[in-house]
Amino acid sequence: MTDSGVHLIDFDTYVKDLAKDSEPAHEADLLLLTCMDFRFFLEIAERMKGVKYDHVILAGAALGAVVPEKEETWHPTFFDHLELARELHSIKSVLVMEHRECGAYGPKPGFGLLDPKPDRERERAVHEQQVAKLEALIPDDLGFCALLLEVPPHINALTFDKLK
């Protein structure tokens, strides 16, 4: 399901296309930033098979890397990992996987950007704002893409909307 005017992408094809250009065995295709939400790990791991990637996990994904309350801790953690991934594995891009119904975006114990059960358009807009903040901080020579995942009603039911 998508918001009006938003197209679903074929995620499997998207990540496999990223992997096509990999040459040396010790180079990674990308740095993947995801939320810590357990509902997505098995599906993400399955879909990322064949893609060489470094993985950073922060509550809220992009939000975790830019939220002012964590500027002294999570922000440097993400960017230190990004720098190391560039040096060790020559990553070429950053892929951010945001997801709907993210507790980090909600009220306490989250960071209060969204009400519980927000309007879908408002939810998407707030995710896009945080992604845009992060993208502005990513070095220009790296590719950048962000996806918004739907919460799966059951296993193997994830869909991905491209945000950037």
C-alpha cells in the first residue's frame, strides 16, 4: 500500500542492482542504517542476501542519527561508523530503512515527533524531514537512498516506499 503519488519499488531488484558493481571481495556496496525494531530483521536480512553491506542500527534510523537529544552520542556513533565503512570497505552509498509505527518517533519513551497512530501523510512527512536532515550531512560523493517500510501484518509481507 502506498500514499497517493508514491510508487512502490521492487526492493529485491534494487539491492541486487547495487551489488552488481562490486569488485574486490573486501569492498561493501553500501552502509545500511535501520531502526532497532525487531519486526524487520529477518525480512531485511533475507532481502539483503547477496549484497555486501555494513549495518548500523539506531532507534528511529535517520532520526537516531540527527535527533538533537542524542547529538553528543548517537550522532557521532553513526558518523564514526560511516567514516570507518568508507575507509575499510569503500562503501559507495548509504541506504536508510525507515518504518511506519516507529516508537522512536512517538511520544515518550520516543522523541515525540509523532502522536500515537498518526495520520499516514503526516507520518510520511515527518520521516521525510528526518531523512532530509541526514541526507544533508552525508558526503556528496556517496549515493543516498531512503525507504519507508510498512509494518508487516505477518511474515514476508514488507513493502517499501522510496523516500529519496
